[in-house]
Amino acid sequence: MTIGRGDDATLKIADRTVSRLHARIVSGPGGFLIEDAGSKFGVMFSGRPLAAPLRLTPGQQIQLGNVVLRVENAAQAPASGAVLAGGVGPLADPPEGRPNQTLVVPVDATAMGLRAAAPEFRDGSLRPRLRSGWALKRVAGEDGAQPFMLHDLRNSAFMRLDAVDAGLMQLLDGRLTIAELIAEASRTLGPPGPGRLVLLLADFGERGMLEGIAPAPVEEPRRGLLARAFRSREKTFEWIPEYFQTAYRHWGRVFFNGLSATLLVLLSLAGMLVFSYLVGKRYGTPLVVAHRLLLGGLVFIVGRFLIAMVHELAHGLALAHYGRSTPRAGLKLLLIFPYAFVDTSEGYMESRMHRIAISAAGPLSDFLLGGVFSIACAVAPKGNLRDVFFQLAFAAYVGGFFNVNPFLDRDGYHILCEWLREPGLKQRARAQLRARLAGQIDAEQGSPVLLRFAFAGVFWSAIGAAVLAALSLRYYHELVKLAPRQVVLAGFILFFATLLIPVLVALGAPLFHRIRYGPMEVNRVVR
């Protein structure tokens, strides 16, 4: 029997950390033996690296990458529809010292693997059972209300669960009817039990995670011409995830020890001070190289693309540092502009501080490169090379400050959500701000935290637009020497409008609604 990610494996496990042919189970004189089949990351057997074939006995654990399997005696195996790999006891109360264990039921798991054959019932009763292809983990250090993360291995979707839902999830093994499930939920949770069970079943059903139930259809909205033009198109490359693992083992790990991280942060801070000095002394002009605006713009665009690739590489190396692998990576095309992307969703299975570190790796690489190019610009002699270094530093800092902006859906926003333990912070804050400005809620309603975040986002955007406008005006006289005044003015107007339109829309739309329809209290009086 072979275990691996490839199509020829007897037990196929759809996980990037598992090799195509990872392990092999053979029959020996004393029973069944497990051996490494030439995997990249090796086999951990009961916590130790497998160096030679060893005999399998019930209770032992086999770890292949991030996937943990448990050896069980067939006569003592539970009658559930799915044997949880690595699971012992209730999920809501994991064994002491094993909070990081991942419980996995691979896609298309079979009776030889992790799932028993579906029982046949002649009474026609509905007995809900989770389909194969999921992983559940209690995230280490997650002391919030939802410490469990459920990963749908078929579509890479993630779902947070609290301890109650994680416990109810164990009941969905195909043995109990709906009536028996409700009775069991009432016995263990009291009066709220049946309601929680129904909500969980509905959520799993809509996601297509129950056997025999198709996921709820999602109607694609009709896109207009402008929406279709701005729709991104992507191209993924299968070799990139494995490259991150290889790069981390060979040279990437040097960036993740305490001393290296401290030196990189100090270099980034020093680089920002140097860049401020360069702007003050006018060592260079944005988008200008060799007194040519077109050449400078080309250097900026190419540099921005390459810096973005390093940004995504940093995310991939951070995932590899924590033993995770990206499910998708490649290039996206928006209009005619390409940029790299790395799917970091596997980081959801890590602790909160690890998720923050994975998100922070990208912006740190931006500021690090900006610092390196700024110092190189400062020491380079006056000429074209200095201009190129200035454009590269400018490109790095544009991307860095864009990515750390906590009010855009970028790394800084995800870091803030993790730090505050507030998922979906931006959407809820914007909704409350719109309702407040439109007069649909009063000062006593809503969350003050969300309202402060929303106003801070508008203020941050306005300040950022003002700073960029001042920086642009500083170089206005330099730019009009290289291009017609009308072209420079048109570019400035378009640039300022791009910066200010989001702020104006965020404030103007709800205020217009309030002026046209009046606040909520006025509407009630009219009716």
C-alpha cells in the first residue's frame, strides 16, 4: 500500500507537504511495516524520523508533512463514517500537550485509508455525514471565541469554529438520524443545542461539505464593461510552492532567526531616514532617469514589479518557515499590468502571532529593499545610476506604505485584524459609518470601536493624499522642464482625483442619502 499525493498512490492525500510517493506499507514476517518511499521531507513515526522500516502497532502516529495519520486496530476502530487522523478524544477538549494537532480526512479517502464505507439504511432516514476532504485544527494560542479552524481541502476555503461547533461536528458521522442528532445536542448542550446543530448543518450544506448535498449555487453578478475591464486574470505555476520549500531549506531560513530579523528591521529604519534625506536634498526626481520622464517611468514600473515578486517570495518563505505551503501562486494581469501573487490561506491554520508574522513578511521586504536602494543612492556618484537607485527606492516605499495601510485590504489590514482579534473589521466599520452618516443609526447605536476605525480610515486616507500631493508639487518645476505643462497638469489632476475619489465616495454617498431621504427618525414621523 502506497501513501502520497500522486494519482498512483493507494491512499491519495491532497496536501502540498506530502510527496507524490511519500511512504509505503508492506507485509513483513512480524506484521505490517512502514518505510519511506523517497519523500522530500521524510516520515515522522511516533515523533521520530523514520530511518528504516518499522513495524506498525495500534496507537502509533505517522506524520507526512502536515498530515498526521494514526494506526488503529480494525476491531477497535470507531463506527463513525470518518476516522479522524491524529484525533484522540473530543475535538473540543484535545489531549494535553497536543493543541497543534491537525485532524485530516483526505479527499476521496477510502476504507483502506481513513473512511469506512457508507452504511446502508433501509428505513429511509436522513443521517448527515461530512464528506471527505477536510482538516480541523485547534490553533495554538487562540484564546478567543473561535479557536478552531476548518479547512476544506477541495476548494481551499476556511471556516472558524468555536468549541461547541467543533464538538457537534463529531456527531456528523452518518450513524445518527436527524432526530437522534437533535436529542444528542439537547443532552450535551441543553436548550441551545438543537438551534446550534441546525445552523451548523445549514452552513455545511451550503458549503457542500455534507455527503449527498450539493453546495448552494452562487449566481455570478452581471458585469458591466468597466467591471470586465478591471477584472483580474491569473496564471498559476505548479512548481512555485515546492520552490518555496526548497529555497527555505537552502538559504531562506537565515532570514528567520532573531539576530537576522533584528538587523533587517534596523536596516529598514535606517533606509527610511536616508530616503527622507534624499528627498530633502533632491538627490533624484520621481519617474525621471537621465533627464527622461519616459525612461524613469519604465524603471519605476519594472522595479515595482520585481519588488512585488520579492514581496510575495517573502510571504512564501514565511509559510515554509512555519511548515506550511501555499496552494496557489503565480501571476495576475490587471488591464495590462502584471503582478505576482501568493495564496497565504494555509497560514490560517497557524497561531495568531504566526499569522501576523506571515502577513508582515511582505511589507518588511518592501521597506528592506527601499532601505538598501536608498543607501545605494546616497553613496552613488551623481549620474544615471543614482537616478535608477532613487526610482527603485521610491517604488519600494510606494509599495511598502500601500501594503501597510490598515484601511486597505492589504497586509497591514490583516495584521490589524489579527492584533485586535476582529475579523472583517473594515466591512463592518464601513457599514456602520455609512449608516451613521445616512442617519440610519444614532450615536448610541453601533460599536464605538468600529466607528473610530472608520473615521481613522478616512483621516488616514486624507492625510496620505495630502502628503503625496505635497511631494508631487515639490517636483512640479522639475517635471515641467521634461514634459509639456498641460501634460504634467493633466497627470497631477488625474493623480489627485485617484487619491481623493475613494474618500469623497465614502463620505458623499451616505450624506447624499441623508439629504434626499432624511434620517431614520424623520422617515418614521412621515409614515
